[in-house]
Amino acid sequence: LDSVCGSAFQGFDYPPTKTVPVVKVGSLYIAELFHGPTFCFKDLGMRPVVNFLSHFSSKRNRKTTLLVSTTGDTGPAAVQAVSDVSNPLLTILVHYPDGQISDLQRRQLTTVNSPCVHVVAFEGGGDDMDTPIKRIQAEGDKDRMVCGINSYNIGRPLAQMVHYIWTYLRVAEDIGVTPGDRDFVLDIVYPLV
């Protein structure tokens, strides 16, 4: 477990003890969630999930194909994580709507040199691939595990929740409050993009 989790945060700008720096700006504390390999907060949730799936693919000696549809940061975070684990039993098929992602995100998806990564543009809207992906998962495959890793995969949001606790602990430490002090209230604002 330690090696699976520990290796998930390789490639971040900071050492594991500061994977998410919390900096004070005026009277605010900012959790910098952009220090991962693809510069987006989804690296924090995607990398542990991909590492666990890779671990269990190897342990069971079973091929696993990850499916993802993206209009933003999910695809690049997933592609980089799969490329970094470099497990021949783990592949990813990423779908993105042609012309509906940024040029940086398109390059992050299409310039990774890994036999485990397959990227396809499609015509349509961002949610158009959700139903086909869920159908493929439901049909299953006897020779390989098929797993969707969009936000409906519970592993991602569970892994991403850790940064709320981390931020709370870092702020409490900075202002000298004991974690769990009922008089200490911390409002966490999460920007939606």
C-alpha cells in the first residue's frame, strides 16, 4: 500500500510532505493544487486510482482497459498517470470532442509516447461518450477488466478529498490551533472551472 500510494505522487514539483503547498496570501490560505505533472488538481485523484488499478492488474495478471471521456483536465491526468506506471497490462482509451478542449490539453493527450495510451477525437459534445462508455463497462469482457475513470469512479473523488484534510491540517498548524478544536472553523472555497 505504501509503495502504491507513494509512487502516485512522483512527478509533483514538491516532495511528498508538501505535494500540496498551502500558502498564506493576506488573510487567506491557498492550497496550490496545480503542482502535478499535468498542472491540474485532477492529478491528485487520478494518480492513486491508476496506481491501484495497475497494482491489481499485475497481481491478478489480468489486462485492464481504462475508458475516459474528457473535455478538460481528466484526460491529460489519466494519460500521464497510465504512461507513468508503464504497465503492459494496463491500457487507456481516451475520447475527447474535437475542437472542444484547449490546445494545451490536446497536446497533453496526443504527444505522450506510450504503447499503453490510445487517444481518439470524436464529433459531438462532451457528454456524448458517457453512455457508450457505461454500456461497454456493463457488457464486460471475459479477457480483460474494463473500467471507467471519469468522476463517477468513486476512487477519484475519494482520493481528491484528501487535500481538504491536508489543507485543514496545514492551516491549523500555521495558526497554532489543535486539529479538532471546536472553536476553529475553516471555510474551504472550491473554485469551479
